Amino acid sequence: MIEYLPFSPLFRLAQPKPKPEIINLRQIPDTKPWIVPPLKIGTVDLKLSGIEDEWVKNPPKPHNSYNFLLNHPIISSEGGIIQTREGFVMEDSLDHTQAKLDLYKISETGIALPKPKEQLHGCWLSLLLGNQDNYFHFLLMNLGRLSQLTPQDIEKIDGVLLPEDLKNAALQALRFALLHVFKRKNITVKLVSRGQSFKIDHLFLP
């Protein structure tokens, strides 16, 4: 039987003022120009149907990325749901998760995560996110976080948190990516299953 923590309120991580227990290590500005991709087909059909292209109607806006460090948080399940030291669940980390699959509870007062049974010491990089069984999603949203690491970041990281349930193609991409980024550095890998929670000394979150 799963033991649960008390229900915790949610907060949405917004910059430039996150909660005090979250350290913003680095902001990565989005400086690339957003250009409408050339469409070889479809433009005539859209016009005939009276449909306006979504990119033209609502073009993408620059979206900055951040590297965060959380001290003494709890992280849960393959979706990487995060509860801060002060007892708030990061709503951003609930994206692509489901209570039934990730084994958390929802009420009017917030979210209750499974109680952690293990403490992870040192600094851990989270590559956890829901919907990792979709190969393209895994490449962009899980492995894509590795692109934000600098040599200084890599020096700080002692281990990597990974979802346990990965298909063979995703595992092959993962092995290549970790070798490319960490090279010869000895990194501990921890596989996280659904509903499994950990207390962590320091969590590095791109």
C-alpha cells in the first residue's frame, strides 16, 4: 500500500521571480528569428477552405529557457513531479502526467505525492517527464534538456534521473546523448518508476 504525503498547494513557475527555494542559475535567451517555414503544399487548400494559417494568425514569440537548482526537493514518478522544500508542488512538472499512471492524488487543496523512501545525496539532473514512451517527445522534451548544460553545469552533476520505462530506440538515443555530454565523467544513473519518490539534496532542472 502506498503512503502519501499531505496535500500540497500548486504554484506555476514564472520568471523572473520564482519561489525563494528555487535558484535561477542561468537564463538562456531565445535570439533565433522565428520565420514562417515554406509550405510546398497546403496553402491553396487553406485559402479555399477559408482557414487562416495558425502561424500567420498567431506567430510564435521568443521563449527564454532557464537552468534551475532546487535544494532539498522531493521528485516523484517517471513524470518528474517536483515538490519544493517549502511544500509546494511545481505545476509545470505536472505537464504530461496523469494521476492514475503516476500514482498521485488530486484534491481541491492540491496534490499528494507518494511518500519518499530513499534519499539521494549530491546533485542530480532530472531528465524525467511524462509521455516519455513517445519517441519524438522523449528526444525533444527529455533528452533536449541536455543541450542546456555548460561544462560548469556538468561539473556540478553527480547523477541523472531517468524514466524506467523506455523503449529500445529511446535507450539507444539516451546512451549516445549521455556519452556525448558527460564523456568520461563517472555519472550515476537512477531509473525512476511510476509512483516512486525521492528526497534529493540538490536537483538540477533545465
